[in-house]
Amino acid sequence: MKRVILVLVVLFGLMSSDARAQVTAPQRPPDTMSLSGPRAGITYLTPAVVDQIKEDFNKDINPVISQFGWQFEKRFLSSDTGATAVTEWVVLFGGIDQGVVIPSLTWLVGMRTVGGIELAAGPNLSPAGTGVAIAAGVTMRVGNLNVPFNAAVVPSANGPRFSFLLGFNSKRR
């Protein structure tokens, strides 16, 4: 048993030293890059928002609606640390699963770390109310494919809306 443990320790030590030798300082990414792609998810609507939608669309809906759309994202500034500034236009169509189309347009400006953690804010326009969207998330990278997971809240006069979205995109210059 001691020999097996010793062999495993030596193997892990050799593998980790090879991995450490490959670590380099983050390279500065290009200043501009398009990272647009589809988005899908859900939004939770508070009772006051559901009532507003019933009034506007003459339709009863559940407080959880589907979201489908597209995010037009452009990276416009990069730092030597790998952090980037991004601007995003997010066009969503909610409620399709319930026979209604609730459009939404959000413009976000924010930052993304080299590790993929992001934070952004900006105006949101929707028949469910207007407000300032605050979004946070993480983007996982799989080769050239980026897979963002985002959560957002939009406080408005009719009450807040909470969204969870995911999507994908690939790097295009």
C-alpha cells in the first residue's frame, strides 16, 4: 500500500511540474472583438408585472416565462491583465411558451475578467416596464466556443424581473 501511495505521489508531482512549466503570463487580447450569439433562459415576473402584462396583452400568464433571443456583444477595450470592457445589446422575446410575445431590449456596458467573471449594467425597455438592468455571470470557454451563464435583475415601477440566461458564441474579429 505504501508503494502505491509513493508511486501516485511521484506521478502527481511529475504531472504538476509539467503543468506549472506551461503556465505563462496572460497575453493581452485584441482590443476589439465580436462575441455575439443566441440566448435562452427564463424570467421570473413579480405579481405586479404579471398584472401589467395582463392589462397590456389581455392575456393571463404564469410568473415564470421563457426567453429566447440574441446578444450582440462587442469587446472594445483590453488591459494587460486580461480584463476587457464590453458593450452588449440583448434582444429577447419572452412568454412564447405561453402564447404571448413580450419583447425586451437591453443595452449593457460592463467588464469581464480574464477568468470569465462579468458584471454589467444599462437601460432595459419592455412592455413589462423600464428600468436599469444589472447583470452578472461567468463565461466558460471550451476551445473557441464561449458559453455564458448570466443572471440579471431589472427593478422597475411595476416590480423587479429576475432573469437567468445561457447561450454560446465564438470569437469573430
